[in-house]
Amino acid sequence: MQQGSERQDRERWRTLRRLDAWLETPMLVLSVVWLGLLLYELGYGNSRALETIGLAIWAIFAAEFALRLTLAPDKRAFLKGNWLTIAALLVPAVRIFRALRILRAARALRGVRLVRIVGTANRSMGALRSALRRRRFNYVAAMTIVVMLLGAAGMQSFEPASDVGGGFTSYSDALWWTAMLLTTIGSAFWPVTVEGRILAFLISVYGLAVFGYITASFASFFVGQDAVRTKEKAASGADIVALSREIAALRRAIDAQGATPS
């Protein structure tokens, strides 16, 4: 009985891996479109057409998550490991009830917006990890760009100059500030709203984690280049020594031939 259950679990894991491999490219494309829709909404507002497209993509994401949950052998562990994805999927559903007074409050809307930003970053991270699993540096670089774009859009939404003194006047301004925060340089402005502070903290944590990896990658690259050059120089020196020996042997052979009587 136990062996049959273990065999069934292994079969489910294999089916789940095959499903992930089959859905890898479509989910990556949809994640990019979802990211673009969120960036546009945070920067310029939403429209009925874009909202319809976003709800359609959300429905596909929800169906894909439900299918993966059905195939997962340990559903409790699956839900525990994907709690952020669940929160990101619940937010668009909550927007259906936006007529409620509690969802009209500015604080509630900003909180929903923050969850959407973090959830979108998490989905983008998963999609990029699947697509670039063997190219770690490319994955980190692509994810850093996503975090920078999303972070800038979120900061512009949470800390606009019209509501916050010294806030962001444009998306380019917020993008520059986010880039400085990612590189651990920082700037003179610090967020005022709770959501802005949480987002800035998450960006800072990501920047600290990634900055060390990028620095180590560059250092290993240049050290590798120096090692290759050193090997090339060593090989060139050995070739010169061998050539000198061959020339000396050739001279000795010529001298011996000249000394031999005809």
C-alpha cells in the first residue's frame, strides 16, 4: 500500500515537472505582459480594455495555479511554499468588490497595490528562473531590471510630489532613485508613506543581496581573464624555449656536417 502511494507521488511529480516544462514559455510571455500592464497602470492609470486583458491573464494564472495544486502530492507544502503567489492572485479578485467602502480608502488601495507589486515581482522571478536556469548572471541581471522598473513605478505611485513633500515628479525621477537604492548609494529623499517605506526596504534588501553576487561575478570574470593571459604567456615562453633548442640543434648539425670531410 505504501509502495503504491509512493509510486503515485513520483508519477505526480513527474507530471508536474512535465507541465512546468510545457507551460514555461507561455507563462513567461504572460508574465511579461502582466508586468507591462502593471507598470502602465501605476504610471498612467488603468483603462477598461487594459483591465479586461489583465483579468483574462489573471484567470489563466489562477487556472494554472489550480492545476499545479491538483497535481501536487503534498498540497499543504505546496500552498505554504507559494503563499505570496496566492496573495497576488487574490488581489485582482478582491478588486471585483471595490464598490465596498473599505476598498475605497486610500490606505487600503495602497496596500493592495503593494501586494500586487511584490506578487508581480515574485511571478517574474519564477518565470525568469525557469527560462534562465543555466544562466545565473543573466537571470540576476534580468531580475534586477524587473525590480528596478517595478520599484520605480511603485515609488512614484506611493510617493508622488503632489502628495508628499520632496516626492517624485516623474517616472524617470523615481527610476533614478530606485537605481541608486539598488546600488546601495542612496539619495537624500526617504519615503514618508508606510507602503513606500516597505517597498524601499524590500528594494534595499534585494540590492544588498544582488550587489555582492554581481561584484563577485565581475571579480571572477577578471580573475579568469588574467589566468587565461598568464597561461598564454607561459605557453608562448615555452614555445620560444623549444624553438631556441631546435635552432641550436640545427646549428650543431650544420657544423658537424661542415666538419665532416667530403
